[in-house]
Amino acid sequence: MRGVRGAITVDENTEKAIGDAARKLISVMLSENNFSIEDIASITFTVTHDLNAAFPAAAVRKLAGFSLVPMICALEIDVPGSLKHCIRLLMLVNTGAGQSDIKHVYLNGAARLRPDLT
């Protein structure tokens, strides 16, 4: 099992913006790593305090095949000066890939969180 990290920023605190961003992040993470939905053990989402219009997990559950994937959302620690409007996630995946083979995904403004990985 491996942990795969990802993050994305959104432009506004709306259900549509949060849902679109969460679905995009998941899609890119699966594509970049060649994972299938069946490989996913669980997904933990966190959001910054300024994103409260929707649960990212609820949007992802609407994607085909995701209804049985265990998901949960939590509030990110509100560190002064930290990135705003950000959805982060940790996906636990059953894979034989080595840790150095995993591609972590940081999109939009979230790319600044881990420039070493983007």
C-alpha cells in the first residue's frame, strides 16, 4: 500500500468550484499513476477554512465507480499565511509500485506547496 498526495486550489467557495476541482484532482492522480478505482483503499480530503460550500468527497462519490470507496473530509489547520482556497488529499492505494514511482499531483496554485514534486 502507498500513500499518494495531491492538492488543488479553487477560485471561489461554491459547490460547483469545489466539486469540479476535487473531481479533476482525482482524475489526474489516477491517470498519472495508472491506478484504477479498485486500487483505492481510502481517500482523506482536507479543505482550508475558507472552503465550506461543499464536501469534496460528496462530489467524488458521484463519479462512476466511487460510491464504495471510503472517503472522509476534514478541516486543514489554519496556519497564518498558508495557502487559501485549497483542497488537499491523501489517497491510500494498493499497488506494487515503489515509493519513488508514485507521482504526487499539485495543481493550480497548490503547485507552490511542493515545488520539488511538480
